Amino acid sequence: MTTFDADGVTLEQIREYVWEVKPEGEMRTPARVLASEALLEEISQDKTLEQLQNATHLPGMTDYAICMPDGHQGYGFPVGGVGALDAEDGCISPGAVGYDINCGVRMMRTNLTYEEVKGREEELVDSLFANVPSGLGGGGIVESGIDDVEEILARGVDWALENGHAVEEDLLHCEDEGMREGADPSKVSQKAKDRGKNQIGSLGSGNHFLEVQRVTDVFDDKVGEAFGLSEDQIVVLIHCGSRGLGHQTCNDYLRKIEQQHQGMLEQLPDKELAAAPAGSQLAEDYYGAMNAAINFAWVNRQLIMHRTRKVFERVFERSWEEMEMDLLYDVAHNIAKKETHTVGSAGDGSDVREERELYVHRKGATRAFPKGHPEVPAAYRDVGQPVIIPGSMGAGSYVLRGGEASMDLTFGSTAHGAGRLMSRTQAKNDYWGGDVQQELEDQEQIYVKAQSGATIAEEAPGVYKDVDEVVKVSDELGIGDKVARTFPVCNIKG
């Protein structure tokens, strides 16, 4: 048996790309890492493994806590982490969802080819940057009052449809059709609503972006056709979340848990894992607030997509319908959902397996349901759910489809991106934004525009893991199968 030692932590390889830390001390389950040896070496360089072991202490953790191949250190729960907690006897953890609730990605197809965009990249990137709000603070596409925010929190993309910012097909190609059931706007604080009301339709800052891409490879012709993807086609990728509203909501409930469930908190090795016991009023309140923030994030991405359609209309002088600018899919990657999975009894080590309702926490992980699953949109049910994995702005991205092994191995999940190798502080020390911007243009013909050079430095290609290696692990494990690869044309960032 192959083992890997990482600063006192021993992982045993139980099959190719699957490594496990056996339970010890107060760990309720094993901790599993899905990675090649090269990725495992990178994952072991920060506190990811420690955080993954800590996550196994959460009450109701079933089977194992999982780190995806793009995993890296987060706040309490690692980014790239998946944990399925019993919805009756376990808990729900805001820290295992993250501060940016429903940070996620959506991809929009077009019928434009790369040849039609070549030579117009600067015009396109300038127009997108001028028309899609980005950066810290306020400023969104729509001016809204609290009443609008309440409706968005309750109804999600249905609100955008009613107000002329969406078409029916957009809802049909979004996870949960763009509306989470169980959303309760009354459980979102006034402070969170006030932070969100001027940010609806904005990218924000950090690693969020809007990127025009070209499809360079289609690996599966049948699934590629079902997804409407072909080589040399132009697509648009949007990555952002719930802005200040989601951040405030997470912070509010972490503080409430500290006040109301101190006993549980004291049993956990890291207070950032703070959790509310399943069935408690606070667990129900957080779930309602989180679902409302999820709706807010979907509307945020919808408005950005709607504005992008208008920009393309002006630049290419034809309607977005003529350019077939249709939503391929929108998928969340910071989320907890009640789902039913077949698992062992929580933490008791027995071989008995049964269907249980679980809070499946995906923090920097993407749902990846296989073909035939009833929650996959009808348009894709015969091939599997689209999965979108962004890489760095110099390395390209991937479209996968939910793999047949995902339900057994990962609670229907896969990676969410390339995963950071380097902190933002280190990135700004190692890279100069202007140099990165110029090199991308000169060497790769990628046009980047951002609010500051520091943002570009923080997101330099060298800051990220090898997205090809991350996707290879997903593909070979059968949790997310390769469909197509894309490469950046132009990119705007906060």
C-alpha cells in the first residue's frame, strides 16, 4: 500500500487518486483527498489536511469528509471540501458553506466564431468593462429598494424574468431553475439587505470575473452536441456570488451560533467550523437565509449575463437572439443542500447503509449529478449535468458532465476550479499586474482589464494549480467527465 506523509499526517492510498486519513482521536469519519501525487504535494503545503481532519469532528458527518483535487486552505473548512451531515442528527455549518454564499459560474453559448471576434478584442473588453460593474463596494446594474431585494431573495431568477432581465430558457438551464425552495427573506438581516441592494448585477472583486472564451477542444462529440458546444465557438463565462449580502449573512449566523450553541462550538477544534444542530431554530433560520442568498446570487449572475448580451449587440450590431446567446448552465459552488444519499450510519463505523437526508456542504466544490438523475435539467438528463470548471486567466477552463461514479464517491460532486497555490499577499509580492497583463496580451493574445494592477497580480496564472491535472483526476475517477476545453479571449475583473 502506498502512503504519503505530510508534516505528521499519513495518508493511505486506497485506490488510484484516492487517499485517506484514518480516524483518530475525536475524528468521526475518515478524511479523503482525491488527488494525483503532484496535486497532493501541493495540497499538503498549507493547512488543507488539518482543516479536512477538523471537519470530520462535525456532528453527523457521514462516510467521510472529502477534499477535491483543487483543494486548498480556507476559513475553517477547506476550499474544495465536501461534507455530508445528517439532517436529523447532525448539523449545518455556515463555515462549511463559506462567506460568499452561492459563489458560482454560468456559461453562455454564442454562434460566433473566434475569427469573428479576432481584431475586436480590445473594443469588446473595453465595452464589457464599462458596462458590467466590478470592484469593491456598491454599484450594480439595477437600482433597487428593499422591496426588490425581498422579492429577489424569495423568488430568484423568476424576479428577473418578470422584470425583463431573463427569458424562460434561462431558468430552465439553471440549477434549481434559479430558485431555491425554502428561501426565507425574513431570516436575512437588514444590514445584509442594505449591503446587497446596490450590488445587484456586479462582479465584485477578488477572483471573480467575466471572460469571453473560445472552445479549443471537444472531447465527447455526443455530449458536446447536447451542450451546444463546438470547436472555435465563442462562449462567455461569468464567475461571482452573492456579494456583501452573502458575506454579511454568513457573518451574522456565525456570531449567532457563537452566542446560542457555545457547547457545540467548544467540541470543535476550530471555531470557524461553527455549526447549528439539525432541528434547532437557528439551523432552520440559517437554511432559510442561505437559500435566500443563493437566490440573490443567481439573480446577480443573470443580470450580468443580460447586460453582456446588450454589450455584444452593440459591438457586433445584431440581436443577442441572432447570435444565439443562450445559457448553457449555471451551477453553484458554495452551498449546502438537503439531499438524499445512501450512507452508513453517521460515525458508527458499521457496514449498514441506508438512504438518509443530508445537508451536503459543497465549499468550493460543484454538484455533478449523472445522467438520469431527476434534478438534472430535462435538456441534459440523457447525458448528465453540465459542470463548469474555470482555470486561471492564462490557462483556460473546462466543461464536464456529471460522472456515473459521483454519487458513490463524492455525494454527487466534483472540483470547482484550478485551486489556488499562492496567497494573495504572496502573489502581489511575486507578480506585477502590468507585466502580467502585457505578457498575456503579447504571448497568448488574451486581453485583460481590471480595476487595479494588484487584482491582476493576485490572479496571475502562476497563482493557480494546473487545471488540466485537476480535471484529469475528476475524469479518471468518473466523478466529472471531460466534454470540452476553452481558452480565454478577453477577461474583466474587479
